[in-house]
Amino acid sequence: MQVIREGKEKFESLNINIYVLEIFFIIFNIVSIFVKTLYLQYTIKLQAPPFSLTGDISKFIILSTIILVLAAALLAQRKSIISLFILNILTSFVLFSDALYGRYYGIPLTIPMLYQIGFVGDISQSIFSLIKIKDFVFIIDIPVLGFFIYFLRTNIHEKLKSSQIIRNIGIIAIMVLSLIIFTFYGKNVDTTRHAYERKNIAKDFGTLYFHAYDIYDFAKQKIARNTSLKEDEKEIIREVYAGKDKDTSKYFGTERDKNLIVIQVEAMQGFVADLLIEGEEVTPFLNGLKNNSFYFNNIYHQVAGGNTSDAEFMLNNSLYPAAVGAVNYLYPLNEYLTLADILNEEGYRSRVFHSYDSSFWNREAVYRNFDYEKFYSINDFNLDEKKGWALSDDSFFKQALDISRDKGKFFSFLITLSSHHPYDAFTDIDLKTGDFEDTQLGNYLKSMNYVDMAIKNLFDDLREKNLLEDTIIVIYGDHSGLYQDQRGLLEKLLELDGSNLDWNMIQKVPLWIFNGQDGEGRTIEKTGGQIDILPTVLDLMGLSHPYALGESLLNDKPGYVVKRDGTVILEGYYYDNQEKVLYDIESKKAVEDSSVMSIISEKQKELVVSDLILKKDLLKNDKLSEIIK
């Protein structure tokens, strides 16, 4: 003890200038946090080996670290050294938590996941297995800093002199320069990938930037949510819901208490149904399924920036996707009344399945909030057969059904993946595509042929397990599979005239609702969209959704669809909101009709209402119910 006391006195007697000490702490913390963050990038596989200090990610991390540490020093002023020490501890804790969570889910922690703190239950049994010896890097520097602070605390509390202004100007100058350099390098990053996988933000810019963006995004949504509705906004909400059809169809309740399987097929467009190529059907099983199903051949996709996740959102909520970005990222913590919520109340066990990373499109957070019992992602499947991006649809269906079939009624939402762009995993499929062989279009048709086979095998499996007659099976496409770069080939295949109207009108998805081997087969040509699938399914099950913006496709009311860009399709008319032109579908000519335009203006109000529900979280605490009652 005497030795320690003497050592302490010697350290305290050192005449160390406070600014020299502060510069030491700043540099030490920058290096320390940089090393920890870079280690995190590799340990949760945001970056692939080999480990490198010279890659682009290192530039972004060091610049982010400089900005973070200098901001703490600037804000703290007189107690900057203590503040830097606390910052180091807090950052180390966050990064260590990111490491544990990221090794399990593949993404750093986000604020939505912290709100849904139940995730701990998923990994609590595995938490010790997730810790590695190398994680010592997160704490190895903290005792060193603590040592200096303890023995030099007399110097640390020395009052700062007039050179404080010079210090602050220097800090601000370095921060601004770092920000400029970060922005300069950031222009070379393809940020379009961030829209569908927020993990890519951490991959491209580092975990520190990822957390800063997450906090900013959360705060922005929180502010928007807490502003009051205007009276004219309330009136639009009342007007739209007053116009919703409350009548049920003649099929109401005909499929009551049956199991429900919903299959969202990746990239399946409506034109593949009944399509012949070189004399062969592309989807022979699904074509035949129309004999025992309601088949809807005039359903337009309504996805926007959220793409596949938008289709999932509409299926679960019958609300429109966000105008910009993905609902799954913008409003993951909103309160919703989902299909799972409604069926859970009826005694169903609701589960969702997708054989890819749970963080993709923020599904892990979203599906907890949608009240599914469990979201089964890639870590929950036996990867016994790969096709495309991950597990083959054929194996995916088999494994999902084995999990689903237990005692009692079940609802299983199956999101396929095999037929994902660019379709180059299907060159071995035995389907002759003639002039389109070895093209993306030809491979796309082969991918649809493969999906058709996988769905047939699922039906056979259901039949063998005596589940087919007791199960409603909904099958639909999520979005377009071929885009402008393939337009010429597709127009050749479908013999289109090359007009924008023709191209826009094939942006449809097929929809089958199987209702038993002895069920009524009926093709319904009513115009509709993906937002209508939920109320249609509930109609058959004898249930309803009070806040659905879609309507049952089985009622006798004329159909319509509102696309996210404001385009409206009515029976016989197509209004292109980008061109601001109304087309007569039969003649394909532009027309002027004020009465039709009046209807279109009314339909477009649904987008406003949906946006208000999302931005203001109106389903929380019955706020929407209070407005429309």
C-alpha cells in the first residue's frame, strides 16, 4: 500500500499541462474506438476476411470515430477527460452488445430491437457461446485509462486557461474537415442497397455511422408522430372510411375455421399464368389449380420503395406502403391490427417463414410487432438444398409445413426466395425457351416453372398429411420480375405494341385462393390490388378488418386499384399519374372525362389516409377509431 501511495504522489506531482493530457486522451480514445469498431465489423461478418486497416471501411470508421470523440470533447469542455473516459466505456458496451446480437442475427442492435427487448429470450440460452476470447479487445484499454485518471486527477481538475477558444476552434476545424472527407468518399458508395437491407449501412460506412443514422431516423419519426392531426386531415380520414364497402360477399364465412397458408411468390408476374413457350406451359400446375380456386387475373402490384417487404406489409395490414422508403424501416414500432392479430383471437397459431437473413428488410423487428408466434429465418432451417439465394423453395415448403402442422388451427405465411433476380440458378430447368434461351427472360421463365413444381409438391405433401381439404391456400406474386432493361425481350414475347400503357398494364401479379378439391373454380376479372388480399381472405373466413383500406375482391362492387405513385386503374380506365393522362383501356387512347377524374381524385385520398395512419401511429390507443366513429 505504501508503494502505491508513493507512486500516486509522484504522478500527482508531475507538471503535466492539461491540454497535453487532453490530446493524449483524445488520440488514445480515437485509436481505441477505431480498433474496437473495426474488429466488430469482422467478428459479425459485416466485412469478409482478410482483416485490413487500409480498406474503404477503415476510412469511414476512423473519420466517424474522430467526429464522435471530438464532439464529446467539445461538449464537455472543463471535464472533457472524464467525459472521454465515460464515452469509451459506453461505446465499448454498445459495441460488445452489437457483437453478441450481430453474431446471432447478422446486424448491429437498433432502437426498434431495444424496444422489443424480448429478443433476449431468443439468445439468452446461447449468450455464453456467443462470447469469444478476442472480445477482450472491448475492455482491454479501459483499465489503462482508469489508471491515468486515478493517478493524475489533480491535473485533470486544473482550470482551463484562455486558450480554451483556440482549443475549440481547432476541434471544430478537425471535425468539419473529417465530415467533408467522409462526404467526399461517401459519394462513391452505392447507397441504393441501404433501402432493402439496413445492415448494408453498417457494411459500407461502419457501425458508428449505422447507430447515428438509426438514432436520427428514430428521432425524426418520433417528432412527426407527436404532432397533432389537423381538422382537414381528420375529415379526409372520415370521408375515406365512410366510403368503404361494409357489405360482405355471398362467400362470407364459407371457409370458416380452416387452416390458412399464404404463399408470397418472389417476382411472379401475372403474364406467366397460361403462358406457352415452345408449346409447353410455364406453370402447368398453377394453371390447373384454377379449376379448384378463385383465380384473379387483374391484380396489380402496389409495391414502392420497400419492394418485397411492401407486399408483405399489405398482406398483413391492408394499408398502403410508404411513399418513400420502406415501412419496415420507417415504422417498425407502430401499432397495427394484422392478419395474425385477428386469427390469433380465433385460436390460430400464426407463424411466418422466409429462408434468408432475419435482418433483411428488418423482418426480425417487424414480425415480432405483427404478433406472429415466431419468425423462422435462415438459421431455423436445414440448408439441405440450395436454389438461388439460399434454401430451395421445394425444401423450404416441406420444412415449413412440418413446423406448421401441429394440434389446432394454424396460419402460416410463406415468403419464397428461389426465384429472385437475376434467375441464373435455373439454367438446368428442362423448359425450352426458344429465342429466349440463355437470356434473363428465358431464365426467369424457367424460375417460374421451378416454383410451379415446388408448389405442386407442397400440395402433394398437404394431401398426404390429410391437410389439403382443411386448408385455404393463397398464392400471389409480390412484384414485377422483369424491368426496363428486359422490356424489349418481354414485349417481343408478349407481342406488346411498345407503348407505355401496354407496359404498365402488364405490371400485374397472379392471385389464387384454393378452397378445396371440390371447391368452385372461378376466374374473376375484377380490377384489384395486393391491398385487397387481406379483406378477401377474411371474407372467406367469416371475419373482417375495421381499418382495411382494401376491399374484398369477391363482392359485387366495381373494382379499382391505387398505385403508390398515385396512378389509379378503374374498370375500363387507366390514369397515369406521372403523365397526368387518362386512358380508355379498350381503345388505348387518351380521353377526357371529368366524372371519371372525380372518382380518381377520391380514390387517391386513400394514400393520404394511409400515410397519416403510419406517420401518426393512429392505430395506437384507438386513435383512428375515435376519429371515424
